[in-house]
Amino acid sequence: MSIQAYILIQTDIGKASSVAHAISAIPGVTLAEGVTGPYDVIMRAEAPSMEEFGRTILAKVQGVPGISRTLTCPVTSHAL
């Protein structure tokens, strides 16, 4: 079962578009869009395990220039 999460991102002023564009190029990222409100970009990503998620996605996201803060929200799926 894969790990999925939304990551809410605050950026430096004027950087939301470039951050969203850079993030969308990271393997495993399925969505990266600019939004309004307390966060500037929202993204969704998935990986085979939490360890892989941290190593291959979070580490790369946190290295994108212009990001000032992130909040990771793992998705829990429940059978209906």
C-alpha cells in the first residue's frame, strides 16, 4: 500500500508560481497548484513507503528555493 500526503506550503512573497512549477517536476508529485489563504501552494504526492516518501519527495521539496514553511498531511484511507 502506498503512502499519500498533501503538503501545504508557504512561500516567500512572489514565489508561489515558481515553487509550484519546480515541485510539479519532482517524481511522485501528482498535484502542485497555487492557492490563496494562509498557504501559497498545495501539493499531493505518493510513494511506496513513509521512508521513501521522506527520502525521495520531502527532502527534494524542502530543497526548492522560495519555500519558507511546509505542513505535511498524510492521507488515511478507510474502506467504505
